[in-house]
Amino acid sequence: MPREKILFVTGRLAAPALQDVVAPLAAQQGFDYEIAVVGITVAALMQSPWLARKLTVPAGISRVILPGWCGGSVDSLAERFGVPFELGPRDLFDLPQHFGRARRPLPAFNDYSIEILAEINHAPQLALDELLRQADHYRQSGADLIDLGCVPGESWLDVASAVRALRAEGHRVSIDSFDRQEVAAAVAAGAELVLSCNHTNLDWAIDIPAEFVAIPDEPTDLASLDLIAAALHTAGRPYRLDPILEPIGYGFAASLARYQDVRRSHPDAAMLMGVGNVTELTEVDTAGVNFLLAAFCEELRIGSILTTEVINWGRTAVREFDLARRFVRHAIVNRVLPKHWGGELVLLRDPKLRELGEDNLRTLAGQITDPNFRIFAERGEIFLLNRDGCWHGGDPYDVFDRMLAEIGPLSAEHAFYLGMELQKARTALTLGKQYIQDEALRWGFLTTEEISAVQRRKRHAAGAAESPAPQEPSPRCPPARS
């Protein structure tokens, strides 16, 4: 079989870096290649109608890969040249992933075994609209049950109406209360689970037709948990065992050991863990905490957890645990390490960084012939390059001021753009994130995509008559001078 021969299309500035990426990739993947450097500085400015006039496809090419930013129809190019065209990645350094070498397709992560109960705290004090809003937020975040957290010492007279309203919206409901009237009314209205039962309410709990979460009278008293479980079983009430996870500093490790003890003594029992004593009471970002607790629960077959989002650092705890339960399930069932899965729970930093390096930056700086800025952030410094110079340093204010001192004032539009991008670059350096000009920083599942300068200008141009050729300046930013 003849080897595949691929044509990679790029602009002048990216050509050396593209060669460095494609050469080893071709050797590894077993294809031949050519690189077509079309007459444009920045590859992102390419449009398919212009390429149809400017590009030459050599004989023997089996397919053509365009920069991911290229606009227009690849089908029209395929028809024009008689070979398949495709968009590659926006970042040429992602070409190995594009060819499937460095990244296999991500698993679907549809399977999970842990049920999430999301608690609405102080539910009796909230208006019905707010209850429904919070419940809907939790469901969208991945919660399976909505837990109504009641206020000890107060009796919620209208609990039945709240439960019925939630049920009418399709929510499954649990009630967190030791008040007999609250529990009875909630269960009669459709609540399916009651948190919790110990010897303080066992006498009437066994008469309530619902499932209960059994807890010990004191966290260290597992004998009382056994007695509660036996009584509920005798009364025909389903139950889940919760040995109670204690906060760090108050017996955290010992409480984890008790979950293991309960699993050994009750190998087939349903179990629940309330994770809020750690996520809410530990001043640390919760994603990693939730992942570890999810892994612990998956390994011990703890089939449900109770969580909430009261504290600000845990404001996305439900979504975090929803992702975590899927990841740990896949890891444990398939006996694979939980990594290289898209970084959805890597919120603060990035899974890996790519750098051009000093030599490539110096080469790039010497090739730029237009006044438009390119911005890079690596090795602790921000690099600001255009035809007039290269300014770099760790302080964006200092870099900006030195640039202004050499080239003079900027337009308001351009100054705003550079301010935005330089701050993103500084944030990336501070946290260890990948900075790519005109793209959003990645924050895992919290990422908010940005409309880049490239996209804004393409949208604007789409409404105007097509010009005979792409017009510089670069779409990355307005001209450097007014």
C-alpha cells in the first residue's frame, strides 16, 4: 500500500514551528507530507475562497489539513482541488492529538454507582420559588435527590406543600429532620428517604413508611448503629447505614476506618456518607476533596452521599462530585489510572503546558513584519512581540510601559485588548496554566468560552462584501498605532 501523503497549510510565521511538530509526527504515524506556506503572515486569517485562488496542491497529495482557525467551506476546497480537506486543531501543537497518537477518544463516563443527595439548607426559611430554584440548580448539576434540611427546634408547618411542589417538578425528595410531624407530613406528601434515625427517634421512626438513614447515637458507637439497623429491619423499613464522616481535626481518619468496619460487618447493606463535614468545614478547594471521597465510596460500595453548597469554596460541589463519581467508577471498573480524561476537574492549573522556548521566540520575533502584537507567557515571563521589538518580563504593567515608551501611544481599543490579554497571561503564569492568545484560559468544567478577536472580525467580515484577499492586520488585535 502506498504511504499517505498529507499537505499541511500554514502562514509564514507558523511554518518553522509546524515543521518541528509534523516531522516527528510523520515518522511516528508513517505518512509523507509537504508544507504549503501561503502568502499570508498569520494563518488564522485564511478564508477558503482566498485559498481556492492562492493554494497549489501538489500531485500525489491524499488529503489537506488546514489551520483550525481557517474560515469558510472545506467542502468547496475539496471540490475545487479534488482531494479531501479538513480543519486541524486551532493550536498546531495539538496535531499529535488530532492524529490520535497522544490522546485516545475519551470514555463516555455514562456509568456511575453513587447516588447524590443535595441538601437545601434551612429549607423552611426559604420561599417556594427559591426552593424550586435551588432544586433545579442541583438537578442540573447532577443531583439525584433533593434533601430538605430542616431547622432543629422549629416545626415546618408547610413542609408537605414544599414536598408536593418539588415532586410536581419531577424531583425525588428526602427530608432531614428529627421532628416527627415534619417527617410524617413530608413522607405523606412523597418524600422517600428520611435523614436520620438513631435511638432518639427510633420509637416513632419505625411507624413511618419510608427508607431511613441509620446513624449511631455517637459517632464512635458502632454497636448502637447495629441495634438501629436491626430494629429497622425487624419493622420492615429499608435503611442505609451512615457511620458519620467527621471533620478533619475531630476524628476524620478514625471515621473513615469506621466506614470500613461497617462494610466488613454489613457486606451487603446500603450505605451513605455525608461529605459536607469535610467539604464545607475545610478551607480548601473542593474538587480534589470530592474526588478522593468519591473514590473511597466507590471502593467500599457506599452507594449514596449527602452534600451541599453553602460555603463559597464549595459552590460547585454537586457538579464536582457528579464528575468524580463517573471518573472513579470508570477507573475502578476498568482498572485504569484516572488521568488523561480531559481535565474537567483540573480547575486551578492545567494538565500540561506547552512552550515555544527561547530559540523559537527569538526566531519568531525576527520574522514579524507587521505592527500587530503576539503575546506569549512561559518560563515566568510575558513576551510581547511585534515588528518594532520584543518586550518581556514578569510584570505586565512594566512590559506595557516599556513598549509604550518605544512605540508611542495606542488607540483605546488596542490598549483595552492588550490589557485584557496581558492580564490573562499574568494569571496563567501565576497558576501554571496554558496561555493562548485570543482564547479563554481553561478552568476545567468551569471554563467560559470567549469570543476571540479572530471570531469577532470574521463575524463582522461575514456581513461585508468579500475582498479579493485577506486584509491584515492580524485578527489577534487592532493595529498597534492609531
